[in-house]
Amino acid sequence: MSWISFVTGGVTVLFAYALFTGNEEEEMELAEAENETELNMVVNGPSGRLVTLSCQTCRKLKRHKEIQPNLFQCTKCKRHVDIRAS
């Protein structure tokens, strides 16, 4: 019975390790490559600037491009963030 518990505990630890370590490095490399290609693009808009804002859909700080004065679009999910005065 103790061997079954030992093996079950080992499998649980390996699963937790794989779950929490993930592929963060690969995700960061992909995000950097995506940002590099976007920086080289010509954006139609008043200034075409890229800013870091909190995206409500992604729930993280993401890069947004300006499509109109003070109207930004998330580069990942394409959600609009409007910071214009009402």
C-alpha cells in the first residue's frame, strides 16, 4: 500500500511542477517577436503610437495601438479602449 501512495505522490508532484512552470519563456519570445513586427508596421492613425494599457478581455497589461486620438486597440484581442472625454 505504501508503494501506491509513494507513486501517486510522485505523479502529483510532477503534474504540479509541469502545470506551474509552463512555457513562460516561449510565450515571452513569441510576444517579443510579435511586438517587433508591429513596430515595423505602418499604422493608419493620427500618430500610430503603441502604449501599454490594461486590457479588460486579456486581464493583463498588453500593448495597444492608437487608431484614433485617445482610442486604442489591443494588439492581441483587438478590443477597443476608449479614454476620450465623454
